[in-house]
Amino acid sequence: MTLKETFTHTTWPDASIVEDLTRLRQKNPLVHCVTNLVVTNFTANVLLAVGASPAMVVAVEEVGQFAPVADALLVNVGTVTAIDAGAMLEAARAANQAGTPWVLDPVAVGALSFRTDVVQQLLGHHPTIIRGNASEILALAGEGSKSKGADSTADSSEALDGARSLATRTGAVVAVTGVVDYVTDGNEVVGVPGSHELLTKVTGSGCALGAVLAAFVGVQDSVFRAAVSGSAVFAIAGERAAHDARGPGSLAVALVDHLYLVGREGDEAPVSST
Amino acid sequence: MTLKETFTHTTWPDASIVEDLTRLRQKNPLVHCVTNLVVTNFTANVLLAVGASPAMVVAVEEVGQFAPVADALLVNVGTVTAIDAGAMLEAARAANQAGTPWVLDPVAVGALSFRTDVVQQLLGHHPTIIRGNASEILALAGEGSKSKGADSTADSSEALDGARSLATRTGAVVAVTGVVDYVTDGNEVVGVPGSHELLTKVTGSGCALGAVLAAFVGVQDSVFRAAVSGSAVFAIAGERAAHDARGPGSLAVALVDHLYLVGREGDEAPVSST
Amino acid sequence: MTLKETFTHTTWPDASIVEDLTRLRQKNPLVHCVTNLVVTNFTANVLLAVGASPAMVVAVEEVGQFAPVADALLVNVGTVTAIDAGAMLEAARAANQAGTPWVLDPVAVGALSFRTDVVQQLLGHHPTIIRGNASEILALAGEGSKSKGADSTADSSEALDGARSLATRTGAVVAVTGVVDYVTDGNEVVGVPGSHELLTKVTGSGCALGAVLAAFVGVQDSVFRAAVSGSAVFAIAGERAAHDARGPGSLAVALVDHLYLVGREGDEAPVSST
């Protein structure tokens, strides 16, 4: 059985993706983010552009009050400190208890002991979606990590088996980001042609995708479908942005523009990614 | 009595606004910012562009030494934690004691208990200007909040009475940001045609306006006039930027460019906003 | 003896600089950053663009494990708090012990007591490179500070003697940033025509240069040569970016683009800076 046989490809502008993006913009979900300090601004701008309402509420004194009223929560451990960890665990606990769907982005898990321990504790609060690169997913799946800081040294397809077992074990939908993004619930796998290679030169592009997945799962009961739609919208915006950019600086700007423009009036000729 | 009868409109390039901007660039005020972690970079770039010198000094060990030597202070509670709150209160206390004018940006006050309490304590140090959206100003005025995270659900004109009573009660000039920005000292009200709607898709645009008001009040004895001038300069830059942008990513970049370009040589044909 | 007689000028595309940039991109050094919260995003994007792999690991629980495996470390005290100071000292200690070269960026040292004390403690861990503006270098050299927040009030050439004595005393290579950047090991001095004046309106441009120096020293045994090459690459990218930009917003974007583009295929006609 080849990889090709095990999953289907989905790309913008498939009908369900367009429908999910339209719903997101109608509902304007409130996305509670406890994310790393490198990407807060970029993440907020990405969420606003796609049609969500970001709220970076990070104090341990506030997260327990806020996560239950948000439509979705994102927890990203990229620059986690002990104080942050307390807030993340409280946010995840409150989200899980209140039924707020939440996305875990386990940046560089496996590479450093402290965050690896924090991530293991976060898993106890049942993330709805886990998004990571291949190295991170392999580390979480217990298949060893080859990460180099926040950058993956493995290809996303190598992490497919690990992603499936991680999904089965945790009950989360797992999204592995790479040249192709794979989304799996343990059984089904959908591949989304990932973003242009240049996007790996924009810090926080993966983290921003995690936030976009949170936005989609905040307005869509099917977690699997939300993760596929969010990945596809991000990928098409990334592809269009890479087409416009001459380097990573202009790419980051264009990505935010295209996340805003995609699917709006005038978007008559979506680029085909296949 | 209609709204139109209760206040005057002021826009760039009214003479007093041009004069205040010129003075700001001559004096290059040192603006001490204790702001939220989402907007630090954007705020610093906005201040540099308009002609001020930003200083993000945030440690409780340092703010008391710095606020007295700064020309103005900005306190923004967007991502306030317990540690931040201590620094904010110390900065506000020191500024108030030393006569350094200071701007309070009470992000999402009323929506979350912890920050609402912090903001109430900050009010005890007599902010010179309070800048917020309609929901925040209404919450502070004790007229209930309808905020959704950091985004207002009320129109700025709805908060006009609340703004007036808040100004009267606190002695601060109050600036309500929205489709029209209103500035009031409790008696007089000036309306400034606000920025383009797309600017609400740029995270921290309101926070950056708060910083700009601090820069203007750092070089201008009339607090009311400073708040009007700062709002008008920000609005014209925002309008020009929106004209150039194709989405929120390029808008944020263009806003910084236009805050730098406005009123400089070659700026012969200011856009009329009315 | 005139200044001109005491040092040589080096600019892109001198052969050694091109060689160092090529090596950097081949080796993709892992640069551990403990920097200020204003510039984290910009610094990470600058490092990715030039060809390095940034890792913003900031928790005191993690820095001691990470600095030894990184190729270089950057410590920047721009927004240092007591908690940050603990992490910075631990990172510097671990780097020094493991032989990881590290860059100290003593933002606003001399202007505020707390950070001045932190910087003095950091010096005990033997930074490989110290990068600062003239005011900061003068303050460290014990020749008094005239800083205004993070901005220098002195010219880089005024700090040349101070830089030399600081280098001799600490054993670090000292880079003074200004209209001309000077790099010295206490004996030799090389001047690099610095970046366009407009770059002083982009927050964190100096901080980003410090990160670039860390990237270069991570792949080059000669610390002095690494500091010269890094300064020259940053300067040429800054000059090209200033040529393209219409204000500080577009300048920041173009700088990241040009740090990516410089020296790549198609870069046939490097601008001469002399």
C-alpha cells in the first residue's frame, strides 16, 4: 500500500473548506491564545485577517475565567517559563472542563526536559487538536526526536505513523505540518499540500497555523474537518503570498493580506495547488 | 440637541495639529511604555515613526527610576499579569508624583475581574489621558460592558456620555476610539473622524494610538489639545495607509510609513477626511 | 594620527565576508536568543533571513540545557526583569562553560541601576562579543553615559577609545554601532560604513545586528572576523532596504528581504558603500 492509497488530498477551493471559512467569518470566533512571546503579534494579526477575534489573555489570574467563554483556546509552549506553564495548565483545564475546544502546539517538545514535562501535563487535559512539525509529533508519539530548536529535521510523511498512534492514544486530531500537511484522527488521513518552502523562513508561521486551526474548530463541530479546512486555507494563502513575495519579510506581510483576501469578493480564480 | 451640535470636528491639517506634530518632532519626547506583549514592537515602531523616542522599561526594579525622567508614560493592561501589575502601579505612582503625564489604556476592562481591579488601582494615580474603545469606556464609567475580548461591541458615540462623566470624575481627558474618535475633558467634546474600518483588523492599532497620545502630551501642556492632535495625526496616517493597502498586513506597514511621512516635506496635499 | 590612519574599512562584497556568509548558510547555526520582548519576532525573522536557525529559549529551567548545544548565544537586556536576569546569567554561565560563543547587547546600560548591575554580572561570564551604541559602550568603559533610553546621544567615533579599552579589559571583541560601525579587539579596528539613518527609526535594528553577529561567530573561529563580516552583511542589507523603502515600516520589511537576498544567486551587482 503506497502513501497515495492511504489518504486523500484536499485543497482550496473544495466546497466544505469554502463553507467553513464563510462560517468562521460569520461567527467571528473568540480565540483565546496563550502562546509564545515571539509570535504574539503575528498570531493576532493572522487571526484577525482570517476572520477571528484573538484574545491574548495570559495571566494565571485570568485564564480560568476566560477560556470557558472563548470559542477556542490555543496553547503554544514555544517560550514557556514556569509562570507561563501554570497559566497554560489552568487554561487547558478550564477549557476542557467547559467544553471549549483547544489546540496544543508542542513547540520543540522532546528537545528540552522542562517543556517536555509541561506538554505531558497538558496532554492530561485532552487537547482537541495537536499541531506540530514532524520532529515534535514523533517526540510526542514516543518515536524519538530529531528536532533542532524549533525546526524539524524530519519530513512530515515520516511522522505519519506516529501521528496516527498519537491521535489514537490521545483522542486528539493530529496535524503534522511540512511540505505536505497531514491531518489524522487515527484512522482517516487527509493530506493538504503545504505552504511554500520560503514560509519556513518566517518565524511563527507554524504557530500561526495552530491559531488558525483553533479558529476553525471554534465554529465547526467536526474537529477533523476543521483541521483540514484550516490547514487548506492557510496553505492557499501561503502559496499566494509566496508568489507575491521577494523574501521572507514581504512574505509575512503578504500572508496576512492573503488570509484576509482569500474567499472574499473578487477571489474568482483560486490558485490550484495540485 | 443633536450630536452634531455638541461637538466640533477637527482634522489634519488644522493649524494647531500641524504645530503640535512639528513640536513633537523637534522635542523627540522620551515615551516610557509599559504595554502588552502583543504590541510592543508595533508600538515602538509607531512612536519612532511619528517622531518620539520609545523606551519599553518594564521591570518593577526600573520603572520607578525611569518614569520621572521620561516625557510621558503609557500604561496598557492588555496582557497584564500579577508581576506586570506591580510594575504598572509603580510606574504610574512615580509618574504622578514627578508630574510626568501618563496615558492609561484599560484594554478589556470590565470583561475580566483581575484586570478590572488593576485598572481601578491605576485610576488612583490620576492618569492624564484615558484611551479606550466604547466598551472599555462604558465599563470604566460604570455603565456596563459589552466587550468581546479586546474588541468593542458598542459604537463610540454610545460611550459619549460615559466618557464625559468619566472625565469629570477622574480629571483625565478621555479619548474614545471608534468610527469617530471623541476626545472630552468632561465639558468640551471634539470628534475626529477615526481610521478606516480595516484598521480594526490590525492588532494593536488602538494600543498604538494610546502611545501616540502619550507622545503628544509629552510635548504639549494642554492635555485636551494633545489628545485631539494625536488622534488626528493617527487618523490621517491610518486613512492614507488604508488607501495604499490591500489587506491588514500591508496596512500595518503602511501605517508606520505614513506616521513617518505625514507633515514632512513633500506632504503637500493632505487628504481631507470630512 | 587621524582616525583614518587607525583603521581600515571593510564592506560587502569583500571576499572574506562573502565566504563567511556562505559558510553561515551552509552550517545554519542554531542561535540561542535571550532577548528583549520588543524585538523577539524581528530578531527571529532576521536570523532566519540571513541563514541561521533562531531559538528563543528563555526559561531559567531551560537555558542551561540549551546554551551548550547551541552554536551561539545572544543575551540582550533591553527589557530585563529580575526573572529574566536569572535566566540570562544562567545562559551566559552555561555558554561560557561549554565554549559556546556569546554576544552581549547591553541595551541602555548606565541609564538605569538595575540593568547596569545585571550587565556587570554578565561580564563575569566573558562575553565573546559586546555590541552596543556609543552611549552604551562609553558607559561600560566607565567613561560616562549620555544615553536617552535605548537611543545613543553620542557618535560611534567618540566611543572608539572606550571600545578599545573595554575590549582589552574584557577580552571581548567590541562592536560600536553608529553612522560607522567600529569593530575592535583592543588593537585592530575595522570600520564598516553603517546603515542608513532611517534604520534608527526601526525598533530593534541594533538588537537584530547583535543577533546577526551571534550567527556569524557561531560558524567562524575568528571572533574579530565574524564581527566584521556580520556588521558588513547587515549594513549592505540595510542600505539596500533603505533604498527601496518609503518609510520605517517598509524599511523593516525590506531589511528582512535583503538579508535573505544578499549574496544569493542573482545578487550580481552589490551596491558599493564607499
